[in-house]
Amino acid sequence: MHIGFLTGHLTRRSGGLYDSVRRLAQTLHECGAIVDVLGLVDRFSGDDLLAWAPLRPQSFRVLGPAIVGYTPALDAALARSRAELVHCHGIWMYPSLACLRWARRAHKPYLISPRGMLDPWALGRSRWIKRGAGFVFQNAHLHRAACMHALCDAEAEAVRAYGLHNAICIIPNGVDLPSSAENSNFGTDSWQIRFSDDRKILLYLGRLHPKKNLANLLRAWKQALNSHPSTMENWVLAVAGWDQGGYERRLKHVANEVGLSFADLSSQRSEVSRQQSAASSVAFLGPRFGADKNACYRACDAFILPSFSEGLPMTVLEAWAYAKPVLMTPECNLPEGFAAGAALQIGTALEEIATGLRQLTEMSDDDRTAMGERGRTLVSTKFSWPQIGEQMRSVYEWVLGGGATPQTVRL
């Protein structure tokens, strides 16, 4: 089987897609498929493309505005590829048009993974730009897909709500489980998060973007500190992630506005004394990738994701893989976590987040540990990459004309 993977950015710039798309491609390769990976060049390409090994992605320079992703070299690369079908990850950019053109010329099928980009909240952002893109190419690209790939039931419903009647396969993201030794070993790479001064750490890790609802998280943190100081003062909120559109500056303004003391460790050159760190109830850690990211998961005591909208967040799966208890909104589309007792449900409003914070911090250490272990059990049984890879491979075979309809497919 020869598959083409087509996406926007192949690097950390794509957020959770960097891990989810890359690991799916690598898993399919391990299952015996030939996988061609095509995407766009950005400033992280030199470092991050190495993580795709043994695959060798092809990346192409963008002409014009980065938001459009106009890359005519993609058309030529697709024409040269011997792929039997293309799997397109993400929408609204030029790779979608390149995929549509390839399918029309080659008379071959393709799948689309919207990756949360058809969710109502996401559609409401830059609405007129998306309507224009939809009219020019995106709607045609969506309607012609042999199959849509949804990460969860909620995303499948969003696909239908957009007016699409294609077949839909519902297959979640996967996650790699760290070894028990790795999970318990802090290592020398955790120096960045030793600001806690023996306090427990609640971690947020991901893009610093309005949809993550971090402004309300900061306000809720302050409210919980005011209402339950004896409990909350034993905790520190760590915000790790890469800035998008100046949102980090906005978050620091919110922290100052509500009277939260914070330590800024976002620069490698940041010099914050132990006394300053101990006085801060929030720490901005800046972007954390690779070993630094793993160190954050190992060092934290719990994880939070208060998002307005998600596809299926890799960060929650990763936190569970490290056996950490999770606070998250229903919009994270992981109801299995609530059912398994691996997560506490919070809403997106300030008061709802504050209630969840108090509930988490008032739990015993043993109860939090048990919740995290239930999360690790959940991801090991339902979200392992070999299992996800086999499910996706069966969909590809079905699209190419072989066998019965897979159980993951809704017609």
C-alpha cells in the first residue's frame, strides 16, 4: 500500500498535529505501508523533520502570505508520487487545493482529517476568510473526499453539520506510553520547572491561543487562591507553550490585572531567584518540546485543559500516559476520561474552572494518583498507536476497494 500524507506544517508550528500526524505516518510505515509525506517549509524544519525518521518528508517553500500556504511545488510533487490515495490533514490552506487538483488529474481517492477545523468555535474564527476559501476550493475539496476522518463522535457531528454526506471514519489519536523508569526519573532536563519550591504543580502545556481559554484559567486561579488560600497556596500553575499572535502578552496582562504574581521563565536567559519563584503562584515556562516537554509531564502533579474547542487533544493523552490526573472541558472530546474516572470535568466559565481547581486540590494524594493511573490504563487499552494504525489501514484498504466496511466507518 502506497499512501501520500499531505499537510501544512510538518513541525512544532502545527501544534498537536506535529505529534499526531507524524506518529500515524510512522506507525503505518511500521505496518508495511509506503508513506510519502509532503508539507510546507518553516523556521523549525531544519530541526523537526529529523523526528519523522525513518520517513523522509518533503517540504516546500511558501510563496506569499503564510496563512494561505501557496506552494505550487506541491502540485509537481504530488504528480511524481506513486501514492494510491492521499490523506490530507488539516484544511483551509493551499495543500487542500493541491490535493483536489491531484485527485482530479490522477482519478484517485483521498481522505480528509479536519483536525478540529470544522468545529463550530473554529469556524467562527476568521469567518469571512474561511467562507472565501470555501467558495474557491475548500468546499469542493471536502465534498469530493472518499472518506472524512473524525477523531471523535463530536467531530463527526460537526462534519455532518457542515453539510457533508461523505463516509466518516471515527478513529482517535494515539499516544506513546513512556516506560515506568522514564516516568519516575526526573533527569537533569527538569531544571526549568524547579521553580515550584516543593509546591505541587498544575500544568498547562500547548499553544497560547484564545481557544485554550487560558485567560479564564488565570482568573479562576486567582479566585480559588482568594477563596481557599490554605489549599491553593500549596500549588503553582505552570503555563508551558508557544505564543501565537501575541496571546502570551495578553495573558501576562490578565495576570497583572487580577493581581497574580508570576515568574517568567520563558527565556533560557531568564534569571528568577528562588525567593521570587516561591512568591509566584504562576510560572510562564515558554515553549517546551522534546525532552523539555517530557520533563514537564514528569514533574507535574496534574494537568489542565480548559479549552473552548478541540479535535482530540494530544496533550491530555500524553498527560494520561504519564499517569497524571486531568481537569478538562467536555469540548476536549474525551468523554472516556470522565467515564473511566481519569479526569474531572470543568466548564469554560471562570466559576466552573475555579470549582474544578478546588476539587482537584482538595483531593488526597492517593486519590489523585489513582486518577492518573486510571488515565494510563485508558490510553494503553484504547489509544495505542499500533491499534490506531491498524484501524486507519483498514479504512485505506476499504477506500481502495477491498473488503467489508470497517467498524470505524459511518456511511
